[in-house]
Amino acid sequence: MSSQLSNVVFILWRESVEALLVIGILSAWLSQQDNPLSITKGRRYLWAGVGAGLALALIFAAVLVVLGDSLPDDAQQIYQAVTVLIASALIVQMVFWMRRHGRTLKRDLESALTKAASQESWWSVFILAMIAVAREGSETAVFIYGTLSAGKNDSLLATLGAIALGAALAACTYLLLQLGNRYLSWRVFFRMTEIMLLLLAGALLVTGIDNLVSLDYLPALSGRLWDTSTILPDRGIVGGLLASLTGYRAKPFGMEILVLALYWLAIYFAIRAPSAPIKQAIIAK
């Protein structure tokens, strides 16, 4: 499996787990209701919302691909470069959103559901499920398109296989996490995947900068600063995977080093800021 497809598997895995997390909270809350008719009706709205969210995400993905393929070559290169940069920004935004809201996610959702139940307004369940799935699905579409734009070497069948593998891993991971801390805690899961996501966001940022430099929209700032390609090239199995996951370049130029250094500096200060509390275990069993 290529490094781009490995990233697709990872992105879909993490995003799907987040969507399943919200769906699981909604479903668990519905199961605790006293009225069996309310449970049945609420679940209908829940799964209708999931279906609507998936439909919206697929429509968005189709628009993203069709729009990119319909552009002339020069505009398509710009479009792909911008998409890669947007994907990088969305990954960072997703990580810090979970750090801010993960602690109170379950409580906030249950509060909204309790209010909806008191008013017998099950459309709130539909909307919450739809937004959760559509949000994660749309972000995943941008991530996957941006990641594949950086490679463009994989067949459609291989890409679909990577998507199916990511979804299957997400389902297995969610079931494992539901068993509790005996196997793997939510806190450990999100902490580990946060690190991997931030590394991937940095790699996509460097790829986007590379594309803008090659299109003469940004200066290189220098020639190649060093050459480690004889030791570890940024292509092939090991080097290619390292490059796609971390932004490693065997022959970097000044702009790449500057952008990557500023990126990690910004991440460091954002994590240390009081407004980004360290995520706690977000699911109270």
C-alpha cells in the first residue's frame, strides 16, 4: 500500500471513530428513555439523520472531484494545491476542536437531547446526527482529495479498498473502546491520533507549499540546503512514508524549512495556551 493510501486509511479511521462516538452517545441516551415508543421513534430519526449526513458528505465529495477534474491543467494545479492546504488547516482545526470540546461533548449532547425530548421534538436528534456525520464526512472528503492530490499514483480500486479498510478499522476500534479502559481508553486513543494528525497536517502543509513554489506563487528563498537522499531519500517505501507523514524532504529549500518550523512553533504555543485544555476521557460509561 502506498504512503498516500496509508494516510487515507488513517484519516478515514480517525474521522469515522469521531462520527461513531457522537452516534453512540445519541443511541445510548435514547436507550435510557422510559417510553418504548419514544425510543423507537427517536432511533428512526437518529438513523435518518445518519443517512442524510452520509448523503450530504457524498454529494460534497462528488462536487469536489468533479470541480477539480473540470478545470484546465493550470487551474487544476492551483486547485489541488489550495485543497491540500485547506486539508492541513482542517486537520489542525479538528484536533483543537476536540481538545476544547471533548471534555463536555457527552454532557452537551445529552442536554440538547433532554430539551428535545421534553418538547417531543425528535428533529433535534435527526439534526445532531446529520451534522455529526456530514461534518466528519465532508472533512474526510477534503482530506482524502488533498492527500491523493499529493500523489496521484493510485488506482480507483486501490483507493476504494483503502476507504473500506479505514471504515472497518473504525468500527473495530469503536467496539474495542466501548469495552472500556481494560483494552484502550478514549483518552489514550485521541492523544495518540492527535500526534499523528498533527504530523500529517504538517506534511500536507509542506506539500501545498511545494506546489505553490513550483507554480511560482511563492519564492523558494534558497537553493537546496542539504542532500540526504543517499542516506534516506524521500521516495520509496521508507522515505516516501516518512515524507507523507511528517513532511520530510531529502533536499529541502528555505521556504519548506521556514514554513514547517513556523507550523510547529504555532502548534506548540497553541497546545500550551490555557484556551486549549488537555483532553480528558470524554465518554462517561
